[in-house]
Amino acid sequence: MREDKNMIDLTDFGFTTIPRQEKASRVKDLFGRVASRYDVMNDLMSLGLHRQWKKSYIHRMQLHQNNIILDVAGGTGDISLLLHKTFPFLKLTTTLIDLTPSMLNEGRRKAIDQGIVNRINWCAGQAEALPISDAYADIYTISFGLRNVADRSKALSEAFRALKPGGRFYCLEFSHLEHEALQKIYDLYSFSVLPFLGKHVAKDEAAYQYLAESIRKFPSRSNLERELKEIGFTDVRSEAWMDGIVAFHEAVKS
């Protein structure tokens, strides 16, 4: 008996439509291929701007003494490491979860190099099925990772579950420009320069073609706000940075 294609749960992988259950393995494979050059590529692609975005991002967070941070899709640890370097007096504890072991390995090496070894727990796992207990964290952060999850609704539901009452959700993600003329210029850059850099620096053109496509497939600020409210979050708000190249999202588990 043939499987009814109409019953297959589908999602996007860039501009390609695939069965939802395949996306995690594809994302894991992709980031596994580029892990060793991931940080260099971030600097090249953004002309170093991602560092300022991340600094602005953590300074928007409402942090308190001894907060427990859940850093999901944390990759090579930029956000966790920046939090601990910037706010050592808060004695934060971070659990960093990422799908890709090689990204975690790169992050551990960075942490050792920076002398931050005791307050970050590194853990392999998926955003849609977090390996932590209910009401675990004071802060949930996901930075440039939400567009890569296979099931965004499940990931947001897991964020809600993982937060304590009163806990805060933060997301930093690429978004959509607010002016059409600038969007056309950005598209030209995204679909020509990014794959070129991927091919010659990361030795993986396809991975950075996916990056450009995944940004276009990600929902607008207003649509993501709606999704957060549907999960049960309150005080949902967002900000467009650099005319919408990136967006800051914040919400509260009441």
C-alpha cells in the first residue's frame, strides 16, 4: 500500500520541501560540515556585525543573580560565553543545548581558551525535545537558531515548558527588511556573496545557499509574535535592527 503523500508532514529546508522528520538530520549534517569554520564565516558574512548584535542582545535581557540560563541551538557558545564574560558578578549558570556534537566541541574549546569552564553545561539535544525538566530556567535564549528547527511550534512549546513562571524568552534571528529597495540589495548579497564565501572559505557552498534561503522562509516579526502568543506567552514584543536584517524578540511565561 502506497503512502498517501497528502498525509506526510512537510516542512522547509531552505526553498526545498522535505518530510519534517528529515530536517533535524539534514541540519545536523550541515552544521557538522562547517563547524570548524563557523565562527570565521560569521565574521566574514556579517563584516563582524554579529558580535555587536549579540552584545546588544544580551544587554536587552533582564538578568538577576544566580539566574539559570537555557541557551538553545547555542552552537559554538557565543551567547553563553558572552553572558559569563560580561556579567561575572551575577554568577549565572548556563545549560547550552545544540543538535550538532562538532559545534559543541568547538564551543568547549573556545570556553577553555577564554577560561570559562565551570558554569556552562554542554549538552546535545533538539529544541523540540529539550533534555531538561519542567520549569527549569529563568531565561531561555535562542540566537540565530530558531529558523533551523524542524518544528517551530514544538520548539516554542518546549521553551514555554522549560521556563519557570515569570521566566523570559529571548530570540535573536534574521528577519525581513522593511524597505523593498534595500531588500533587493540584501537578496543580491545573500544569494551571491554568501554562497561564494561558503564555497571558498567553508568549502561548502550548499550550506550557505541554505542559510540565505532559510532566512527568506522564516516568518515576519509580527507572525512570530502571533506564534508566541498562541503558545501562551505574554508581554510579547519585538524590535527590528538594521532595518530588519535581524530582529530581537522577547516574551514572558506568566
